[in-house]
Amino acid sequence: FFFVSLMSCSIVVPLEEATDRPSLAKSTATEVEGESRLQQELKAISVQQLYHWSATAFLLLVVQAVSDALHHKFREFPSLSEWCVIFLLLYPLASVVAVHYSAWVRPYAAYLLGMGSLLLTLQVIWHWDRHVIQFKEGVLQDQPFLTGTNAHNGEAPRDRETYGSLYGLAFGSSGLDFLDTATLFVVMFQNCVQSTFLCRLGVRITGAISICQGLLFIGWPLVSQDIYSSWICRIVATGVWTAHLIHSSHMFEAALKKTIRLSEELQHAFERDLKNQKDGAKADSVLNHILKNNMADAINCIEIWCARNKGADGEQLSKASDILFRGMWWCKLREAMLSMVAGRYETVLSATDVRQWAQEFVRGRTVALECPTEVVKMDATACSVVLDNAMTNATRHGCPHDPQVKLAVEVVDQGTDGESACSEDKPCGRPVVLRFEVSNRANAKRPPLKAPWTSDGPSNALANESSRPTLSDGLGLQHISMVVNLCGMKARLWQHECRVFFELRLNTQIAAAPKRGPTPIVAMARPMPMGLTILCLDDSPVARQSLQYMLPAHIPGATVATFGKNLEEVHEFKKAALTDGD
């Protein structure tokens, strides 16, 4: 019983080891369709168990063959049981080769293991029974008194006889019976070593094979040449091991079912979250498009009002129109921002007129602008993201009454000490440094920056925590640092006396100048012809109203008709475009 308890420790199977075979499970799932996930996992596990069992069985059989050869020292012809050992050595080798190289054999690995384990049990019992019989015959010829033992001389008490009969049923009543009991435990040891792998094949296969093995252990004395007397020990020990195998297989299968269920729930949760994320991104894209259209309608309303009321003070409305224009511009950059946040953004350099870009950038802002007329290669999207954050911080966190925000742009040669060069001196492709500087008047009520901040350092805080505003969380600098480091630029922030400076630098080159023809083309004013018929199709009522008002004002004598209120107007637009449209 101590031996059975010791061997039961080998039954404890780490579930992570048993289920960590995705490649085998995947291959089995593709070969066998319509099976449950549990059956697929068990078949995948049985392949590995067959490999392990084959190595164990091969080692046990080799030890038996070597011990038999050393016993008779090759002076006798091998007996039938020894030939069975030799032929049985081929079974694990053939099983491994077949399962490894044949895909259609792989699903039957559990049956190969079970049949091999049963054959090995039969061979071990037969082998040891033959050797024990030979040993008994040799001993009885020399010492016949070992056929029975008497515990005492004379008449034994009745209770002692009862005790002796129970003890004899358990372990035998003679010295040779004790030899049979010891042989039983040796055989069980070999059987337990090789049958341990059955507990991972499923309850059905484990139960069928282990019960057959138990019946072999219990019923073998009935067909043997000698009748064993240790029936209680044989039945109890074999029954305990068989029950333990079946129980261990049941526990393993239950744990595997739970793991599969949790894995499937996790997979479903992942798929559900992924679907929700995709749906959210799609809804966000739709909302982004709707927001851009609404902002466009707001701009059109403001422009219509300003056009109809030219004498009124429309400065604030014009500023609101510029702000809406910037909002529309940011909506168009949504995909680029998503790529930046995800770290997948790739810098795209394009020839850009720095002055024209800067004028559009400061539209709607109270900002002083100094910018040369240069065409350089730059990533306008990344520069806009960085400078927009810097400009917003300068406006909100600077002097509340008069921040005096200024944007200065410089294009200097690489390797010079900040000296700008004229565009005539810089041919196409000449390396330059593009420098943007945003400066503002500092807030006198806040402590000054004692140390500069750079994009190479920490991005989660200002250089001096005490200088950060109460409601500021430092996200502006975090966004700047993210984009700058992603696009290979440099940024820094510092304060000199009463002004705060932010600088963005990037190495680039002069872009190709526009090609000119051999003869200059003289632009001549060509008036629009009179009596044009202009047909417009738009689903926005505000856009139709804006077109209806703006086009006749800029094209005198034009007739403007708008469509798009409903589906009938779409058909009317098609007919009018074919007949009346210019």
C-alpha cells in the first residue's frame, strides 16, 4: 500500500503542461471535423503520452532482456517469454514511427497506447510467473520442508488459528507464499510505471484498460501452474491501483473541461471586445464625419451672415469661422492621430511652402508671424500637431491679459550658427534646419521655469512642478514628446526673463523649385460668361443655401439651382444636368 501511495504521486499532472500543445490540438482539429473540443485536446495529449510511454516501455523491456541474458549467460536457447520480450520491443518503436509520420494514425494514438500497455502487463506477469516457478522448483528439490510452516508445536488456540488463516489469505502461509507476494509487488511496480500514462487518455479508455489489467493480475493464478494463496493482497492492491487510475483520469478530464470552458469564454470575450472596438472605431469615424459636416454648415451660416451684413461688426463671427475651419482640419487628420497614438505613424515628407502653411496655421489666432518664403520638405501633419499643442499652451497658460504669442520660422543651413541663407543660394536638395519658435509672455503670478524641458527627457511633467498650472495635467507636453520622438524631431521649452520659448527643430532639405517653361506665361483676366446655368447637388440644407447665395454674388448673371432635399430632387438634378446645365 505504501508503494501504491508512492506511485500515485506520479499521477498528478500539471494541467498547463497537458494543455500547452496548441500545434497538436490545431492539427487534430483540422483533421477531425465535428468532434468536441475535449476530444480534440485528449487526442492531442495522447500523442505526447504515447511518446513517453514508448520510451518507458522500451527501457523496461530492454532491462528484462538484458537480465534474462545475464541469467543464463547465453548458454540456453531463449524461452518463449524471452522471445516475446524481443518482439514486444518492436511495438513502441513502430507506434512512435507510425504516429509521427502518418497523419491518419495520429488520432488513434490513445488506442495504441492502451493496447501496448495491456500487452506489456500480460508479458510482465507471464515473465515473472515463469521465473518464480523455476525458482520454486529448484528450491523445493533442495529444501522440501519449505512447503509449509508451523507457527508452534502442539495444538493452537482457536483465535490464533483464525488469525493465521486471515494472514495466510493476505500474504500466504509458507515461505514460498511470501515469495509469491513479493513477486506480486515487483510485477505491480513495473505495471504501475508503464500504466501511469493511462490517466491522461480519458475516463473511458483508462477505465477499460485498467480494469483489464486488474483482471489479469487477479485471474492469472487460475491459469498458472501454481496456485497462489495471497488473494487478499492481490485483490486489494490491484483494486486500489485500478480505482486510483480511474479517479485520476476523471479528475484530469474534469480539470481539462474547465480549462477548455474558461479558454472558450476568454476567446469569446476577446472576440466580443474586438468587435466592440471595431464598431466603436466605425461609429467614431461616422461621428467624425458628421461633426465635420456640422462645422462646415456653421461656417456657411457665418459666411452668409457676414455677406448679408457687410456694415455690421462681424469680427467675432469671422474669428469663430476660422476656429471652425481649424476644427474641420483636425477632423480630417483623425486617421493620422490614431496612427501616432498607436505608434504606427510613418513620416511623410512633401514639398511645402512654409509661408503659405504658416498663414493657414495661424488662421483665427491672435499670433504675430515671422516666416520666410521657402519651399522645404517637411511633414506638415506632424509639425501641425506639435505646434498646435505649443500654441494652445502659450495662449492658455501665458499672461491672461496680453500673452503676446509669436510664431517665428527660420530656415538655416546645417552646420551654421543660426545664420539664414537666401533661397537663391540654396539649390534643390541642400540640407537645412527648419526651426519653429513659439514665444509668449509669461504669467507673472506663476513661478518661472527654473530648468529647460527637452523632448529627450521625461514627458510626463514640466521642468518645474511648481510652475505648472493648477488645472494642467501636462498632457500637452506628453503629446508633443510622443510625436517628436516618433518623427525624429527635437523640441525644447525654456524661459528667459518674462518670456517663455518653445522650439521645434528638424533636419530637412530644400525642395525642388517649380519648373518654368521656355517662355513666360502671362496670366490674363478672363471674365466669366454671362447667363451660366449652375446646378448644385448637396444633401445639406445649409450648404445649398450658401451656394444659392454665394455663387450669384461672385458670378454675375449666373442662374443657380440647388438639388438634394430628397430622392426626387436627385432625379431632377440628373435630368436638368443633361438638358440645362452648363
